[in-house]
Amino acid sequence: MTDPDILAMTGLFDSMDQQKVKREADPEWQANNLEWDLRSTDWILAKARSSSTYAQNMYAALCNNQFQKQEVWTLLQGQTWSCSWRYAGDIVADMLERGDYMDWYCSGIRDADIVEANGYVGEGEVTEQIREDLKRLGWHVVQG
């Protein structure tokens, strides 16, 4: 490849990947960050990778909700964590190490027969299993 435009675009994506790796290695970024906790916890990764229903239910839970770390200082300061539907899809795709946000985006409001057959839930719904796993991770859903 010698086309300068293609080389520039390739360089841009490489640069973005490097920035992501650098950002995610920063302890400040990792602190009170549900994304980090989800993507760096082996048992929760194993659950997501072994069940598309679990992965979709995690995506759905991340949508339209706020979460709070169950730590005194975080609670006292009222610090919360939330993300967009698209970012929630990105997190799940990163957890699975395949695909992208579009594999999950709006997965709870697609064809009702597919949703029901797969055990998928609507965006914003937090299943009991996900709620318990988040609690085990040290997080809870903030009730609005």
C-alpha cells in the first residue's frame, strides 16, 4: 500500500487503538468504572462468553441505568456511572472479544419472537442474575 490516504487512515486507527490501550491502563480511568470491572473480571467474562442471553441481558442492563460502586466515599459523593446504548454494545463486544456495538444495539426491541425465544430483555431491564452479579462486583443499580 502506497496510497497516502489509505496509509493515513490506517495510521489513524492504529493511533486510536494505542490511545485506548493507554487510557485503559490508567488507574484513574479504572477507578469507579463499571466498564473496567466488567472487562477485567474473569468469571463475568466467562459467563458472557458462554451465553449470548447473558451477554444481551448485560447489554440491556447497561442501557438507561445508572450504577454506583458500593464504597463509602463513592456513595457519599453520589458518584455514578452510566453509558449510552451504543457504548453498552461496545462494552459487551469487547467482553466477548468479537463483533462491535451493532451486534447488541437495540437487541431488546427487535423482533418480539426472537427476543422471547432467546431470553433477551428490553433495554434498561436488569434481570435478577445480572443484578446479583453486579452486586458481587461491588456495584448496584441506582433507582431513579
